[in-house]
Amino acid sequence: MAVDTPNQVMDMMHRIEEVRKRYFPGVCVAVTIGIAASFLSQQYGAPAMLMALLLGLAFNFLSQEQHCLPGLEFSAKTLLRLGVAMLGLRITFGDVLTLGWSPLLMVCSAVLLTIGFGILMARLLGFSSAFGTLTGGSVAICGASAAMAISSVLRQDEQTKRDTLFTVISVTTLSTLAMIFYPMISTSLGLSPQESGLFIGATIHDVAQVVGAGYSMSSEVGDLSTFVKLLRVAMLVPIVMAIGIVIRRAARHRGDAEGGKGVAIPGFLLGFVALFVLNSLGWIPTAVSQPLAGSSSWLLLTAIAALGVRTQLKDILSVGWKPVLLVVLETLFIAALIIGYILLG
């Protein structure tokens, strides 16, 4: 064994060097775009996810470079799933129970009803159920992050990639508008801080915009809206798992090879659940959980930058007005549900 050790070390070093050469250029491009997007977001207050996507689209020519492709694909898939898994560190059982059972059930119901509404409206507008699930889930759960997670269990083709990019752009734009106007709506309706926190946390798509809107009103509204939003984030796991199960069963029914493999639970969702449970039990020190939770944002930012680089802008601009109408209707639907609950409840 001692004789073979130097050879084993050399083989390992050789493999590491091969991996570095294969993935480093593309990952470096995605990370650099993510850093630039974060800088622009901090300087001008624009959504970091949207900035990463737009910058990525501007660097689409790099997707033609063969030495960049493996790293871009790694960033758009593996880093995405790792980032979604680490979202589990952002919420605990205590956060969920803080709401009480009535608002808790309402938020969960609103998420499910919005996804169902998205599927129904997508079919009425001539789109597939998968597209309705993607847009409805993004609006209902956590915006761009949900779009990326849901798309990872859909059929992997060019249409899914275009649908995902459109969904990210649309929900991020609407989430930004909601961040501006929803506090005004809360004030005009005379909502209490608790009601305002529920409204903002249960309706705005992206976590960052929920935080911005909530704390622009008060610290109390900000705290509660963040808790409500993280509850929606927690629903990402069972919903994506359910979507994956339905897709595999449908594929198996059609006789596709994909459907014959049985129902597999994506590893990143198991990671989400494990981190959520461990964090709730207090088994992960705060000094570890907080940096890891923050790193999820960077991983998702890098993934969406890579997705942008791999996408042609003309594919996004050719979607037409119907997909935009669909996302707007889903946004208005969940807002109307929550306002109706607050005013009539």
C-alpha cells in the first residue's frame, strides 16, 4: 500500500486539475456576473436576481465558448440545487408557529389555490399545465428561487429553459412593483401592523422585496412579513416533490423511459428538509447557520447568472402578451385572496 500511495496522490491531483480546467472558466464567469449584479443591486436598489439575469443575457456570446459551457451548466444546475437546499436554514418550526393556526392555514391554502389557478388559467390561455405550474408556483411560493427549483424537476428541454427565464423576469419585476405599492395599499385599507405583515409576507413574490416592503413600514411589520414569507418558502419542498411525482407518473403512463424509474425525491429537497429540521432543533450553531443561509443567496445568484448567459434574449422577447397576462392574473389572485381573508376574517 505504501508503494502505491504516491501514485494514488498523483492520480488524485491529476483528476482535480482536470475538474478545475473543465469547470473553472464557466463557474468564474457566473460568479463574476453575480458579484457585479450584487454591486448594482446595492448601489441602485434594483433586485439582484434581475440584475444577474440581465447581465447574464448580455454575456450570452460566452455560451458559444466550449470551455465555458461545462462550468455554466454546473452553475445553473448543481449550484442552483445547493442554494435551494440551504434555504432550509432560513426558517424554523418556531417561526411557523409564531403565526398561529388560522393565518398558517390561510397562507398554505393561498399557495395551493394560486398554483391551481395558474394551471387553470394557463390551459385557458393555450399553455401547458407545466407552464401554469411554473408561473403559479413562482408567484405563490418565493419568486425566482421557486421558478428555478420547480424548473429543475420539469422536462429538461429548450422550452422549459425559455419558460423559466421568462418567469424569473416577470415575477421579479412584479415583486419589485409590489414592494413599492403594497405598503401604500396596506395604509389605504387601514390595516393593523399584524394585518399588514400578513398581507405583505403572503403576497409579494421574492424574499428580498418582502423584507424591503415590510421594514419600510415598521420593524414589527417587517418581522412578521418575513416570518410569513419564510413559511411560503418552506412549502417549496412538498410542492416540488409533488410536482416531481406527478411528472414521473405521467411519463410512466406514456411509456417514457423516464417514467419507469419510479418516483425519486430530489436530493436538494432532502437537504432542505434536513437543514430545516436541524436548524429548528438548534443543532446548528448560529455562527454556522447564518453564513450558510446567506450563501444560499449567492448560490442562487450565480445559478441565475449562468442561466442568463446560456439564454438568447430573442427567446425571451418572443413570448408575447399572454404569458405576461397569466403572471399578472396570478399575482392579483393571491393578493385578492389574502386581502379578502383579512377584511372578512
